[in-house]
Amino acid sequence: MLIKGKTVLTAAALVIVIGGGVLLYNALKDRAPLTALPGTSQAAQPAGAGQSASPGAPQQTQAAKRVKAPDFTVHDAKGNAVKLSDMLGKPVVLNFWASWCPPCKSEMPEFNKVYEELGGDVTFMMVDAADGSRETAETGAAYVAGQGFTFPVYYDVNQDAVTRCGIRAFPTSLFIDAEGYVVTGAEGVIDEAALRKGIGLISAAAGPAEYHKISPQDAKALMDGGKPYILLDVRTDAEYNEKHIEGAVLIPDYEIAGRAAAELPDKSALILVYCRSGNRSAGAAKQLVKLGYTNVYDFGGINSWPYGTVSGK
């Protein structure tokens, strides 16, 4: 595949960004602010690629204009085409890997661990470089299934993502903010601490916390996912007694400012908010964010809830 125009410039800029990550291994173990993630010399080279840089003394990359991540198309496990631009609106962790690559496989359990903790707030795109010869979508999928990983996997069957992003070695990770700009990256294996630092950088770049608008189906999936959550009903006492979702805590929207601190003390808790039709839940979610809650999801009205409800207090 040929890359032309702006894509060539973008790919070159990304090489500089992630190349800087290779040189900043020691710097990233230190305090913030950070400008790149640690890379190592363990990156596996794809066929025909040049040698990646070895770790050296910490160096500061020159300040440069922000680099927009190039859009590309990959395919999900069902064969549906997915673009990077479809994922924006939340920070994105973009990881390039292959099942023939031992360094890739060594970091994947830590990626999966962090995904299971933070996947509601950060989009993970684990892109398998399925070139059709050394790696296929089938071999990649078999490896992921065999390991029991739960993070989303996408298959670069046309090498569109690898080419447009200028990927020279596997694994390579890019950390992209919610607006689509590459904040940092690294060639080679990164550990859990470095992964969390990268996520911290793109989360900070995203600005103040916002609430997330999701569907009732998505809310049910979160409720069934095994993680602790608070189900918050923001209607009136009468509406709640008539019908509510089992396990819901009642705080009417007009009482949130006065009651949230005492009744919802953990501001990092996963909070799922609903009302009758969706208007009050949106307002309540905004109030919670202004009060400092960082993990708020609004799934609209109980009128659209297709699952069971109960009545009474």
C-alpha cells in the first residue's frame, strides 16, 4: 500500500514520537511531567523492517506541533470494518502486536489487567498485524481465545493501520487523546506501571471529567460484569415506589447537591444513573461530575429499560 501526502508526514512524525519513547526509558521511571513511554530493545522486527533504536541515555524530544493520529481501517472479530475515528471521544490505547512475537505476548496479560479495570473510560484497540502470511486473523484469534484475554482485538488484514502509523517493530503502543492526537508512544515492551502512566497522560489531555452516555444494554452489561457499581435512581419517591430497577439507590435529582457527599462518599465509584425518560438523569450526571465524581454513566430512562423491575421501597 502506498501512502501519500499528509499521511507520509504523519507517519514520519509518529516515528519521531515513538522513537523518542525508546530513548526515554529511564526518564519515564521518574516523576511527571512525562513526554514518552519507556521502550526497550525487545521489540520484534517485522519482515523487512529496519532495526529499532536501543535504549540510551534519557533525552528530551524537541517540542513539536501536536501530531494527529492517522485514520485507518481494521476489522473486528466478526469481520466488521472499524476506523480509529469511530473510537474517538474517549482516550485510546492503541497496541500493535502479533502472535508470533514473544515480546508482544509478554506484555499482553498486563494490558488485559488494566483493560478490565479501566476499559469503561479508555478505549483499548489491540491491533493484530495479520499480514496473511506470518500472521493471520485466525492464528491471532486462536491465541487470544487460548489466553482468555477480554480486551477488544482488531485485525489489520490489509496492513492499513501498520502502514499509516509507520509501525517499524512489534510491539508498539500509541497513546491517543480523546481528540485524536498522539500524546506519547513506545516501541517495545511496556509494563503495567508504564501503561498506567500513558493512560494518565491521555486522560489528563482529555480535560475535566465528563459523564458517559450509554444505552440500557450497555448499563446491563456493566451491571453483569462483576465489578462493584452504584445504581442511582434520580426520580421522586412516588415514582421509585411505583417501579424501579432492583438494587437502585434513590436520590432525587433536586437533592443530589445536598446528599451526594454523605451517601456517595467514593467519588471514583462506578455510578449508573437513570430517571423516567432521560432528561433528569442527564442533569443529575452533570451535577455529579461537577461535584467531582469521575466514573458516571447515564443510561437514560426506565421507560427504555427492557429488563426486570420491582415496586415498593
